[in-house]
Amino acid sequence: MRKILKLGVLTSGGDAPGMNPCIRSVVRTAIYNGLQVVGIRRGYQGLIEDDMYDMNTRSVSNILDLGGTILKTARCLPFRTDEGMETAYQNLKKREIDAIVVIGGDGTFTGALRFSQKYPDIAVLGVPGTIDNDLYGSTYTLGFDTATNTVIEAIDKIRDTADAHDRLFFIEVMGRDSGAIALRAGISCGAEAILLPEKETAIENLIENLKGGQYNKKSSSIVIVAEGDKHGGAYDIAKIVQKEVKFYDVKVTILGHLQRGGSPSAFDRILGSRLGYAAVNALIAGETQKMVGLEANHIKITSLEEALTQHEFKLEEDLMQMAEILSI
Ligand code: F6P
């Protein structure tokens, strides 16, 4: 079994609340086990530019409550090239780093898998960190819970003003290919409709549904649009609907990047701690090209390949049906 002496840790892709608790857990678990730890700044960019620093237990003091990531992050195009990967590899060898923990989403894992197939002497372990909650092998990804709570808080406020003015709001939430935030927020805020990339909703049905709301004497209506919805963004859909639904004054809110920030929830702090701890222990046990996740409240180890090829998150049909029934 390979012996790991020095571990690198990085965050890559879109930041997610819970990344800092995870970094803290990786650093302290590694040090507890006698490993040296190196923090890599701005994800794969830092690997290529050799932007790394030695970490100790105090490097991660008082970060549990911080949003973002103390290691910073980036979407790094050069890492997709052979030259970029080779430079990253040489920098790791120079620093005698045997293993890396990569915290991020599917783009991060795609890079991690390619890298470790090319350079198998560097062990690689992934931790799912994305607000999109769209990775196979973990029921929850870091940041999803906090982001959903942030969205709920915002929509509750919009509901107040929507109700006061008898208005219809289209609210766009994040999730490039994933309706996970939209669905959970829709249920939690009693949205009249939820438009998801995973499910085709005919605009005519949406219009009928909203007209039914007026018939049922609803004083406001909220439609949540996941950004990946096939009809386009909230503005496009609102324009079409406005022509048919004359009784409501229509407004649009794009929640945007505020969904990515903020102090991690208790759930994300605990999840980050558990996954960081599990990732280091898995590396010590000799694992590589794997992702640690949480399923049925237990740590589950999935191959990166499986996490990626099966990455399409399946939204729960029963929740979608329930959301529809409860919003009448
Ligand atoms: O993957 C997380 C995410 O927030 C997606 O929901 C969103 O589509 C994307 O990142 C936005 O990326 P960026 O911050 O690079 O614009």
C-alpha cells in the first residue's frame, strides 16, 4: 500500500458554503495522522502556478463560520491541457506531495480523474462541494443546504411584497443543470409553480395554473425558475406569460450569486467536517480516484468515474408531485 506523507488540499469551481469547515477538517485530520499539509490556492490554477503554502492546525482557526473558501477558487482552463497538467504534476513532485484532496463539483472531478489517470503516483480524493447538489454518490453536496436556506429567506421576503401588491413574481435560482435548489425552495416557500431543467413544463399549463390561482382568489403567485430550465431565463418566461395573465402585475427577480455566499449552516459545517475527515482517512487507507459522500447518514466511497458518468442527479418524482398538490 502506498504511504502518504504529504497532502495537498484545494477548492475548485464555484465556491460553496461548507468548503472552509471541510478544509479545516482535512488539515487537522492529516496533521493528527502525522502528515504534512500544503494549501493550494485558486484550485488547479495554484497547482500550475506553484501557488501553495504549508499549513498547520492554526492555519484553519476560526474558519468554520466563513462562507467562500480561504484557499480561494477558480475555473482553470489551462488545467484541461496536457501542458497544464504536466506543469501541475512537476510542481507537486518538486514539493514531494503524494496526494491531493480536491473539493468541488463535476468540473473539478473531471480534471481530477484525468490528472490521476495520467499521473497515478499522485493519489486523488474528491469531496463534493457545489450548491447544485448534482453529484452521484452523495445525497448532499457541500453548500446545498446553506444555499437553499438563503433562497428561502429571500423568497419569503419577496412573498411579503408580492402579496401586498397582488403580484406575480418569477424568481430565478441557480442550478446550471440541476433543479435541486428550485425544488426544495419551491416546497419550502409554497411556490405556485417550479420550473426545472429535469422536467418539461408546458407554458400553456403554467398559464392555466396561474389563471386557476386567480380563480382560487390567490393574492400573489410565485414561480421559481431554475436557471437551467429549457424555456430560458425568468425574464423570457415572464414575457410570454405576461401576455396571457393580465390580472397580475408581473415582476422578475434573479437571485444570482448571493446564493453562493454566507455563513455555512449547521448541516454544511457538519457535512464538511465529516467529508474532510473521511477523505483523509480514505487516502491513508490507500484509496485513490475516489469521492467521499454521504448516503443514508453514512460515509460512502464512490469511484470518481462513477460519480461523473452517473452524475445526472435525479430529482425525486414524489417531491415534484407533492409540490404541485400542495400549491393549489
Ligand atoms: O456550479 C455552481 C454554480 O453556482 C451554478 O449553479 C451556476 O450555474 C454556476 O455555478 C455559476 O458559475 P460562475 O460563478 O462561474 O458564474
